[in-house]
Amino acid sequence: MDPLILSFAVVNGLLIGGIYGGVALGLSLIFGVLRVVNFAHGSLLMLALYAAYWLQIWAGIDPYYSIIVTVPLLFGIGFMIQSVIIAPLIRRESALVVEPLSALLLTAGVYLVIDNLALMAFGPNVRSATTSFALPPVMLGQIPVNMPRLIGFGAAIVVAVGLAWWLKTTRMGRAIRAVASNRDAAALSGINVPLVYAVTFGIGASILGLFGSLLATFVPITPQVGLNFGIRSFIVVVLGGIGSLPGSIVGGLVIGVFEAIASQFVPATSAAILSLGLFVLILLVRPSGLMGKA
Amino acid sequence: MSQPALETVDLHAGYGDVRVLNGVSLTVGRGEIVALIGANGVGKTTLLRTVSGLVRAKGGTISLFGERIEALPPHDVTAAGFVQSPEGKQLFLNMLIEENLLVGAHNRRAYERRKQTLEEVYELFPILAERRTKLAGTLSGGQQQMLAVGRALMARPRALALDEPSLGLAPIMVDRLFEGIRKIRQLDIPIFIIEQNVFQVLNMADRGYVLEQGRVTLTGTGKELLENQHLKSTYLGL
Ligand SMILES: Nc1ncnc2c1ncn2[C@@H]1O[C@H](COP(=O)(O)OP(=O)(O)OP(=O)(O)O)[C@@H](O)[C@H]1O
Ligand SMILES: [Mg+2]
């Protein structure tokens, strides 16, 4: 195998993997705090992609500028999903945590509704947004690095570090960690737990708003695009260690690089299956994930 | 101005169809230490959870310095000034000791004065200051209990409740903890305390209540209760 082609594959795998990790951050955060697996995670990314696309079509807003709309928009959608749809379920539960299965079924319902509404509203056509920025590849030695992907990769790192820092140092961040640690004790300490839940869900979704804008120029936008990203996110999060933000990025990088290299030797679909094998293998050795606490 | 710090009147509460409290009426006066005695599973913790708003009252009223609080959600009860250190400590074990304390000061009134309160808590329990940057999970049982009490104090309570603070502690730690509780009383914070250490707590308390079958069956000053025949035979094994 030509080393240049292989290193090109590795670089691309790192970029895509970082983006997977960034897309998965919200899933990890939401699970870490609410113990809810958000099956609709990918659907929210799909909505963000369409938001970026339509903002360009209707208002001529460049996808990179549409961030100022997609991020707050997705925050609002996430906030509402939590406070309107999931909160009543949590309120009914007398135990400390929500029954994982009932929450999963609920968010699976949200996924079905969103994806089918999108299919009705937007049709099955594949769409893509275009940016007016000239983003030529930068050269890393002899390897060309795709600029929009590099931006997505950089955003994933910045968001992961920024979010971890925010959780560590701010009053709201501390409150979120307290709720994740012990919900009743947090409430007794004066924290508005339902509000923290909604804000956490909103933050998790708003990260997808960002990536919707950043990916809109190179990901084919269809009503089904979410599921693929959703399942990848789930694999990435479990692999990296559920609830761990650095784990999400590391998990993404592992999957991204593995698939990029494997697809040099086998067709891409088989590479995806191989990555599932890797996923199972790593979990057999480290059940709590790469960066998870045992 | 003469309303008691805490007053429940004919309080009913339970879980689903299970009735636990069947008309509990009691008061904690300003500046008082009041003890609540009762057998395992009689509903002492349920009473505190109901006052805090974690369990919804099915009937009756709860007042804090004359203000009705039975309909408030837990965070508003804490903001109103009723704060409890819950049974089993319920610390944020994967957070730092100082972070546990700062979370305690989440309500706005307390947050503005958190630096000052932190100093006061560290003065009360110096071991917490020494280990402020360690994880709460690294503390011994007695130290964890001090952290739980300290976290409750961080909310600047107008009335403080302690649910079995001495549970599982070595005798020397129990003494140290009770010493801390006496000091809290000197801060003019009324204390409502649930204890299995009946003898020790009634010695310290101004008054006490005995909870049996969802109701208060006996009340009096600490001394009176210690001399009561029923209490002696049932709870002190004398
Ligand atoms: N979450 C719950 N769901 C259902 N029943 C509960 C729940 N919590 C407590 N109970 C029941 O309510 C009754 C009162 O429990 P509670 O914990 O208030 O008693 P307690 O007086 O604090 O006991 P202990 O001395 O053991 O702490 C018990 O019969 C208990 O089994
Ligand atoms: Mg109890």
C-alpha cells in the first residue's frame, strides 16, 4: 500500500472522526445528565442541516453565517423536547432515574415523527448547501487537507474543550454536574432540576445546530441522513465512555481512522461493519469505554 | 413575628396508595433544637421529604415563618429557607469538597454571600478546609457527614433539618458532630433533627416529638421525654 495514500486516508479519517465526535458530544452530555438515550439525536442534526440549507435558499445566508440562527434554533427545539415531551415521564418516575427503556421508546417516537415530517415537508430529494467562501485545501506536506472538514474538526475540539471548561468553572455548569451526580440532592441544594434538564438538552441540541451549519456544504442533505449520524454517535459515545466529553472525541477519532484505513482494503460498507466489530471488541476489553470510569 | 420557624398541621403524605403520614402536627420554634424520634420505617424521612417538596403533601399545611410552603417545588423550599441534610448524606461524590459546598449555595440569596459562608463552614469543620480540593468520595464517613451538614449550611438556612446525621459514625465522630450542631444553634438557626441516638439527642434538644403510626404520639421537653416510661421502654430499651 502506497504510504502517501495511506496517510491521506489517516488524515481524512481523523477529520471525519473528529466530526463524528463533535456530533456525538450532545448525546453524551444528555445521557450523562439525564440518563436518557436520545434516539432522536441524529434527527436533530438533520433538522439543523435543513435549517442551514433553507436559510441559504430563502434568505441567501451563507451556511457558515447561519450558525447564529441554527445554534439558538436547535437549543430551543432541544429545550422544548425535554420540557414538553420527556419531563412528564421523569415527573411520573418516583425512582432516582428514568426507566431507560421508557425514555428510549419516547425519544424513538420523536425520531419517527421528526424524520417522517421532514420527508413530508422536504421530499426525498438529496440537497446540499454551498458556501461563497473560497476554501481551498491546505497542504500538509504532500497531503491535501479538505478545508470544510478541517473546520468541522476544529469546531469539535473547540466545543469539547469549551464545554468541559464551562461545566467545570461556571455556576450553571456546576449545577448541571450536581444534577447528573444526584438529582434529589441537587434539588435540595436549591437547583431547579427540571430547568437544568431542559437547558442540558438544549445545549446538547445546540451543538447539532452548529454542526448542521458546518456540515451542510459537504454532507448530502436528506430526510434520512440523521439516522446514520445518530447510530454513529451512539457507537462513538459508548466506545469513548458514556458521559465523557473527551471520550466522545477520542471515540470519534478511533472510528473515523479505523473506517478510513479499512476502506482502503475493503468496500466502505464492509468497513462500517468492521468498525462495529472493533466496537464490540473494545467494549469486551473495556466495558466502560475508552475514557469512561469503571 | 411570633410564628414558629416551621409548623406542620395535620400533614398527610405517602407513596402511591401507601399512606405514611396520617396527620402530623408539630412546630419548631425560633432558636430551638427539636428532635424527632421514631422506629425504623415509621416515616421520619418521609416527613422531611414532604416538607422539602420532594414528596407532595396529600393534605394539611406546612408553614415556614408563617409562609405556606407545601405547594412549592424543592428548589423554592430551599430558597425560602428550609434546608435539610438528607438521610444517607447524598453527596456529589465525584465532585470536589469545595464544589459540594458551592452547589449548596446555589439559591440566589446564598450565592451572593457564598465566600463568607464558606469561611464560616470551614471554621466550623476545619477538616473540610484542609481537604477542599479533594473529591468528596475520598472523605471518611464522619467527614462526609460534616460535608453534608456544611453543604446545607451553605444555603444559609432559616431553619435546618438533619436526617440521622450520626448514622454509621464512630462514637468520637458522633461527639464531634454534636458539638458542631450545638455551634450551629448559636448561629441562631433553629434545628429539626432526626436521630437514632435517642439519649444523646434528647439531652441536647429543647423539645422532642415521637412519631408512631403516622402520627405524633408523644411530645415534651427533652428532659420530660427522657423520663417518659413509654419512650424509655420502646426507644431506649430500659
Ligand atoms: N420511595 C418510596 N416508595 C415507596 N415507599 C417508600 C419510599 N420511601 C419510603 N417508603 C416507605 O415509607 C415508609 C416510611 O419510610 P421512611 O424512610 O420515611 O421511614 P424512616 O422513619 O425515615 O425510617 P428509617 O429510620 O429507617 O430512616 C416505609 O415503610 C418505607 O418502606
Ligand atoms: Mg429515615
